[in-house]
Amino acid sequence: MLRKNRQHLSNIKGLSFRVLSSVCCFLTCFVPLIKAQHTQEKKQKRPNILFLLTDDQSYNTVHALGNNTVVTPNMDRLVKEGTAFTQNHVMGGLQGAISMPSRAMLLTGRYLQHLQQDGRIIPTSDKTFPELFRENGYLTFASGKWHSDKASFNRSFSTGSNIFFGGMQQYGTDGHFRPFLHEYDPTGEYVKGRFRSKFSSVCYADASIDFIKSQRNKDKPFLMYIAFNSPHDPRTPPPGYGHKYEAGDIPLPLNFLSKHPFDNGDLNVRDETFLPVPRTPEMIRKEIALYYGMISEVDTQIGRILEALEESGEYDNTIIVFTADNGLSVGQHGLLGKQNLYEHSAKTPLVIVGPGVPKNERNSAFNYLLDLYPTLCDMTGIRYPATVDGKSLKDAIIEKKPLGRDHLTLSYINIQRAFKKDNYKLILYNVNGEERIQLFDLQKDPLEQNNLADALAYGKKIEEFTQLLNKEMHDIGDFCDLSKPGWGYPNVLSLEKITEIKQNK
């Protein structure tokens, strides 16, 4: 009996040893796999960001989004691979260079009325989204245009190349063909810039490709902010890139006018001085041909960047955003520039591509460009600061529904305000104390050609929208007041005067 018990105990010990050996073998074989899987999942939760920003590109200048004349195969690719937002707006500006406040709003997620000096300075209290991503472990890289102060640039980016500080390439120095650019300077001084001998968009694409190649097999996620100068004037598309357009083949915009029907308060701004008034169809066709040439050129450079990203193996783990800072008139409503609140100037293309983003989808959610700040944070699991005024589009993307803002307000200096809700858009003008009203039904009249303001049937709609607009202006800190004659300031104000007024409020 004792011998049997000893034998039984020996069997148990043998079995325990075999079980223990098996467990050890299991742990030895599978724990690394679990760890590897966990590491892979961790990487997937921290996708890279590629932000592509063009300059002065209107919402209606992408082939895949309805423009059958312009040639944009790489922008079309992004549209097919992601979700395009068809109601993306810039809030406006308080001086003629709309791209300055537009980019500052985009970078900080703040409303126009909350910017300092219309975005010329980004204070440390307004953390930019690249700065936030940098603090959360991202390597942040920039190339191209920066329209705010250099200190905020260096807070935002840990590296960069072919950086342009300013508003536009200058005519007197061969413009886009000889851009004055800087390399990243850790001191933030940027005193050693030099002229390059390549077209501006090519310089930015070259820098982007070099950076992508340097990130192969790197574990740290990256954020790339690539801000092209094109298609902003000087409109000089180079030969050999993109697509050449003949002016005679360009269809005239359906809302073309030889001149704007009334004084909108800023008809002598720089952008409106390029062509004499009245404008002829021939003038506008030629201008659009050059404009489309610039868009096709920058499209070619976007294609080079996408190809490099694909070759690096990072494409599928990258959130790609393609958008523009503001639109442009180019003959529509008798205007050339963006210093107005019509759709062609206030709306820009917006396409988001990436892991989990529905493909070839259109979304009509009302949004501002500044809503991209919280959107990118929500898509990457990064908490954004309370200073951000933006509203995330993540749910709109995932649920494929227009889950955006209920309404939008647009502003230009102290002379134009607009309110957009449902299918209607109200535009108010204050020019030397004289007020004017436009009301458009955008569902029936997307090109804003039929002003309903004088129709008695729309009197209540105008009153309702005016009250809602004035309340919204008060809520977001607009210095103007629609209830006062001349909105409180009947004459056109300079940015310096507006800054002084805002500081004293």
C-alpha cells in the first residue's frame, strides 16, 4: 500500500512537471506574440498625421467633387479613399489677408474673435494642435507657409525644412519660381534664409519626401504639416507639371458678373486690383486657366508626397487631411479675391482619409476649418485644451451622418456679417453707415444669384436670422452690434483699430 502511494505521488510529480513544462513552453512561445500583438495595436492607436493645406483654393475646384474642367487626379484619389466634407467654412477675417486668421484658427481651434491681431501672433495661451501632438510624443515636421509669428512655429514643430514665413510669394523676386525659404532653426531666429531655384510647391514636396524617408522603421509617430503657397498668386504655373489649360476651353462661371452690383465695402482691396472693371469673359477665362494650372501643379506635388508615404509602408497608418485656408472668387459675382462672404470664398475642400474613415463618402455637416483641431485629437485619443472652440467631426465621420454645427456665422472686418442655417444664408453689409441685405436659398440657388431680401414672403426669415446672428455675435465676442446704427462702427476699421477696440472691451 505504501509502495502504491509512493508510486502515485511520483506519478503526480511527473505530471506536475510535465504540466509546468508545458505552461513554461506556452509562456515562452506565446507571450512574445502577445506582446508583439499589443505593440502592434499600440502603434495602430497612434496613427501618423499628414496635413496638406493649399492656399486660396475654393471648394469647387476639385474634379472628383464636381468640377469637370480642372484636372486633379491626386486630390481625386483622396476623395475616393476618404470622407469629403462639402460644407467646410473659414469664419472670415478682420483684414484683407484672410489666410492669416484662417490658419491661426485652424492651428489653435479658436474662433476669429478670439485671435490676437487676427492671427498675426499666436500666444502661448493658445496651444496649437501640432504643439499639443508634440507634447504627446509625436515628431512634428513642417514645410511651406507659416503666416504667424516665428515663436509659435518653433513651439509647434520639432523639425522642418523649406519653411516660408509670410503671406505670399513676391512678384518682384520671380515669385513661386524663386521662393525665399528657411531651414529649421532651433533658436527661433531664422536669420539665414535663402532663395531656392525650384518652384515653391516642388520645394515643399521635396522636403516632405525627405522627411518621410527618414522615418522608415521608426516607432515614434509623426505629424507633417505641409502648407503650400499655391494656387495663391502670382498665378504662374510652371511648364511640365500638372495640366495646361487654354483660356478658350474654360467655361465661364454661371454667376459671372462684369462687376459687383454694389459697394461691398472693400472693392479696392489688393486682390480686386488685378483686372480693370468692368471685367470681360475673356479676362476671367484667362485668369481661371492660370488658377486651374496652379491647382493642377500643386496636385502633382501632393501625388509625389502620397507616393513616398505609400513606399514607406506608413500610408495605411496615417490620417491624411487635405483642405485649403480659404476660397477665391475669380470672376464670380464680379469679384476676384476672397474678401467677401459668398460661398466661393468662404468654403474650401476638406477630405479626411485614414484608418476607420469611410471611403468615397460625402458629408454635408456644417463645420469650420477650426473644427479639425478637436477632430484630430479625438481620432488619436489626445485630450485637447479648454481654449479650443472647435467641434469634433469624429462622430460625423464614423456614423456617416451630417453631425456638425446647427448654424454658422461669417465675418469680414466690420463691414460684412453672414449667418447660415438649414438651406438659407443671410449676408449683411455695413458700408459707411449704409446697410444692405442679401438672402439666398442655397438649395435652390447654390451660386447665390437670386437675392430674396426684397420679397415680402421672406421678411420673417430675415428678422429671425438677424436676431440669431446678433445673439451669436454677442456670444462669441464680436465687437460689432447689429442693433446699433452702423453696427457701432459705420466706417471701415483698420486691424490696428479693431485690435484696440477688442482690448478695451
